[in-house]
Amino acid sequence: MTRLRNYFLTGLIVCAPLAITAYLVWSFIHWVDSWVKPYIPFGYNPDNYLPFAVPGFGLLVALLGITLVGFLTANFVGRAIVGYGERVLSRTPLVRGIYKTLKQLFETVLSNKSETFNKVALVEYPRKDMWSLVFMGGAKQSEINLVLDRPGDPLVGVFMPCTPNPTTGFLMYVRRSEIVMLDMTIEDGAKLIVSAGLVAPEYKQKLPRPDGGVVEVALGNPAVTNLKKSG
């Protein structure tokens, strides 16, 4: 029974991520198809003359349409049309606030890569000797820096995500001297948050060699202990 349980758990570890990934991808394709296919002309929709539905055709049309919009917007006429539409939206109550916020968010994430989260760090929160993982973006001065900055120790805006959903969290401004920088990537930090610390990223520790060189050993590897004991 112990062997059967171990075999079942091993199979679950292999199959569950694959099944969940396939389900999410399939659900996303069907969601996009349900939005796009009703607007495709009858003669261009293969579902109307094939005995089966073609999954992903709506997603393909959406990708081509978005690319075409980007191509048209790059010229003078397209920019004029987009500018006119934005002026109309800016005069519409309630809608203008939503549109401007979403536009700034997408421009920050997709266009200006230097302003997105690119570093992982630790800050003492919620009390001393308790550390929380935070994501840092590009240093950008704001009114908060003008009011609260100290000479040589400015405030840095950091985002502290919540576990297990890293899309929610807290925006905090912390003194640069109180931030401990880490070498892990944003992807590894997100995995650590989502797994509640169960999936720790591999860290290669640099240890000196007797000949003066440096050897990198993965943290948690038994060889690290042997190297340290041997000096």
C-alpha cells in the first residue's frame, strides 16, 4: 500500500500541472473565440461550413486584428483617428478615468520596460526581524520623494505581494538603506509567493577554492557542507 500511495502521488505530481495548464489554455482559447467569432463575416468563419468547430480561429483573428491596429496607428492617419477617439473619451464622464488608468497601466507594463518590476528585495515588515518579499521597479521621483526624502537615503517605492495571489498587495515607500537586495529573478520571487514558500528558487553559492578560484554550488546541495568543512 505504501508503494501504491507513492506511485499515485508521483503520478499526481506529473499529471496535475499538465492537466491544469491544458485546462487554463483551452479555457482562454474558448473565451477569446466566444468574443471574436460572432463578429467574423459568415463566409470567413470556418465553423459555418465545416462539420466541426475550429478552436483557436477567433484567437488567431484577434491577434491579426490587434497587429493590424498597431500597424495602422503607426502612420499619420491612424494617429489622427486615435487622437480624435481619445479626445472624445476624455470628455466623457466616468469613462475617461477608467480609460486613462488602463492606458497608463498598459503603457508602463508593455512599452517602458525600465519602469516595470525588475528586482526582488526584502524589507522588515510587519515588525523587526520579520522579513517580507517585495518587488522593485525603476527609481522614479515623485512628490513623495520631495516631501520625505533624506540626504543620501531616499525613499523607494516597493510592491509587497500577498500569498498566494501576487497580483494583490501593498504599495510601500521604504528607505533605501532598509532594503536588502536579492539575486533571484522576478519569476522566482513570484513562484515563492504563489507556493507560500514551498517552491524555493535554487541559489548558487560562491565558495572559494584552494587555488584561489571560485566554485558555484547550489544551495542545499550536500557538497556545500563538505566544502565548508574542508575549508
